[in-house]
Amino acid sequence: MDGKTIRMSRILESGRAVIVPMDHGVSEGPIEGLTDMGRMVSLVEKGGASAVLLHKGVVKSLSTAPKCGIIVHMSAGTKLGMDKNRKVIVSSVEQAVRLGADAISVHVNIGGCDTEPDMLCDLGEIADECDATGMPLLAMTYARGKNAAGTPEEIAHVARVGGELGADIVKCPYTGDIRSMRLVTDGCPAPVVIAGGPKCENDYEVLKMVEDAMAAGAIGISLGRNIFQHARPDLMTAALRAVIIDGISAKQASSILRGYVKESAVGHLTVAMH
């Protein structure tokens, strides 16, 4: 066992990921669901999240240490900026170690952004530093820019970039169907988790997307809005966890959102399904 393996075990469960990213405050401000960060971290932790993904200032602001894994996000850019696709490095692996992080994440946009070379350089250098310090690296890779349409082939390409440059886990959008998502997971040398994208109105749609992504070889999720903007973030996390870790169907997991909840001995949600 080495440090990276031990830390990976803290952000994954049985090799699978139920990651809830809540880094949106930098890019978008205090949006719905992310005003009381301590409360939201507690809710998704109760639902069984394997890790939460936060900026360093939020980690420092928490009054109680999360019982799940902590991923510190090192990239930033705002919707008010001249180039919304540009991400700059705003922290360090050393700072993440000081904060007690179990992993770090870096965001890279590929597809026509003028600063794409800088983001690729940052990713490669940080991957080397993570290897040197035993810190797992999650690369968020997106096909965005004037040359990108977000096709399955482009998603497979950018995921491959993340894996080739040294990420331990690669995050990318779901392609839309199992067959095309296989292009992504088969072609990436690192395990893949899917992003959630915009908030969906239909819970089953989210659960089915995740079920299909797992069938296509993904190891789990890094879903934000569809969890923290849900009416019951704890139950939505529990339902997604049931699909990813317990292997139940999206249809079965939907009943969790109609069930009743009690505390289990380990602090996760136990749901009686009707």
C-alpha cells in the first residue's frame, strides 16, 4: 500500500465513485443549494457520498470535518470573465495536503480556448507533483470552445488527454448512450466518472443516465446540481449510491425518493422502498 492507494480508498468505495462537486461558487456565485455549505456537505454525506469536491476556502470554513473523502479543487474561472473557458490554478498540492485532502482536481477545457496550452501544461505538471506526493488527481476534461461541438468522439478525445497526462480519475460528460460512452471508457487509460450537466427536472432521467454510464464502464459520478439543487439532496445521493455501489436499477432506485428514511448505525441513510 502506498499513499495514493490509501487516499484513493477514501474517495472511492469498492472502487466506485459517488462524488458530489460543489465548486460552483467560484464560477457562478452563491447559487441555489450552495449558500449553507456545511449543511449541504452534511446532507450528501448522510446520503452516502464517497467524497465531496470543494475549493480550499470552503474546506477551511467547515465547522465539522466531513466523514467522507475530501477533494480540493485547484482550478478557477468565473462567468464574469472575458474567457469563460479559461481555468487558472489557484492552489497547490502542498496546500491540499495541509488541508487534509484525500485528492485534488483540475479542470481543463479543450477545443478552441486560447489558453488551452496553458491548461494542458498545468495538468501535466500537477499530475507529476501528485505522483511525487502520493496525492490522487481527478481531471475534469471538457470539449469546450470554438472548435468543439461536444460529440462522443470529442468527449473520448478529451478524456484520453486527461488519462495520458497522468490523471488517476477522469471526469467528462455522458455521451448520451451506452455504445458511444464505451468509446470514452475503452479509450481512456484512467477510470472515468461522468458529469451531471444542467439540473434535470426528472429524477429517473438522472438515475437512468448513471445506470447506463455504469453499464458502459464508468466507475461512478461527479454530479453537482442534480444533487445539491434537488429537494432532498440526501435522498438523491442515496438513490445514486444504490445504482453505483449496490448495482440496483434506475427504476428500483427511483423508489428511494418515495421511501422513508432512518439513521443507520454508520450514519448513512437506510431507505425502506415501497
